[in-house]
Amino acid sequence: MSESKDPKPTEGWESLAEEGVAALAPSPELEAALHEAEAAVDARAAARAVAGPPGPEPQERRIVELEQRQAQQEERWIRLQADFDNHRKRSLREKQEALSYGHENVVKDLLVVVDNLDRAIEHASASSGADFEGMLQGVELVRRELLAVLARHGVSAIEVEGEAFDPNIHEALAQLEDEEVPAGRVARVLQKGYRLRDRLLRPARVMVSKGPNSNE
């Protein structure tokens, strides 16, 4: 008589069911925990969808920021270099114009003087030299007009006769004995000196007194 073998025992819930053990019903607390976990997973997925793909790591983000800053600095440097180059060209052009046309106003004023001088010469030629006094008055008028033009542009004569000799504004050409002018003072002006406002244009050429004759 063959021996009957025991059936292979089943595992898990099936074995418990076969053995007549009732299955455990899920508790409300467990179901609430499962729903809460699912809600958390859904919320995290939604947040990732709104935020987009994850950004670079902090170190990579720092590198990106430095590269952007370097690009901005390079662009700014290029703009500054262009501005400086334009300023240099403009300054050079203005300097050349000042050298070429800076005395335009003086020339315009002098043209009037030249016109009057031409009239004086024309009048003297027409009178064949007979009206010498009239020609002299015409020349004197032109001289006064010329000095007025120079004065409008800041040019003035240096009055030095009788003044103490000053090597800053005088150029001594000789010394002479003069009983009326004390020694060391200007006795005679050979050529007038002129200033342009506070700048010396040319010194006055003078003769300096050395006092009366010592023999006398």
C-alpha cells in the first residue's frame, strides 16, 4: 500500500486562506497613509514639471555667471575704446582747425585797416604828392585804426619810457648818458614792446640811462 505524501505547503496569504485563516482587512489608518503618500508623489511631480529641468550644480552655475560677467566687461571695454578713439579724433580735428582758422577774427578786422590804407595810397597817388599833409593824416588814421583792432583782441603797447629797466619786458641795446633820466631807467625807446593780455609778445628795445656825465 503506497504511502500518501503530504501536499506541499503554500506560503503567504494563500496558505493562510487554505488553512482557513481569514485575510486581514486594511485599516483606515493604512489607507489614509497610502493616499497621503500618493498625494505627495503627485505634488512633487507637478512641482518638477513647473520648475522645468533641473539646473546646473552650484559650481557650474558659478562658472556660467562668471562667463556672462566677463562677456559684459569685454563689451563695455570695446564701447569705451570706441568712445576714446572718437574723442581723440575729434580733439585732433579741433586742434587742426584752431591752428588753421583760430586767427580768423583778427584777419577780418585787419582787412578793414588794409582797405583804409589802400584808400590813403590811392589818394596820395592821385594828388601826385602835392597833398602831403592829407596823406600823413590818412596814414595816422590807419595807424589809430590798427591799434584799435589790436586792442579789441587784447594787444596793448608797453609804456616803458622813464621806467626802471626790467629785463623781463625790456631789451637793452645800449646805454647813454642823460642828465634828466636817472641811472638805471629807460631813456629812449627804439622799438615798442607789446603784450597779449598778460603774455609778453615781444620786449621793448630800449636805451638805458647811466646818469649824467661823471666828468662834468
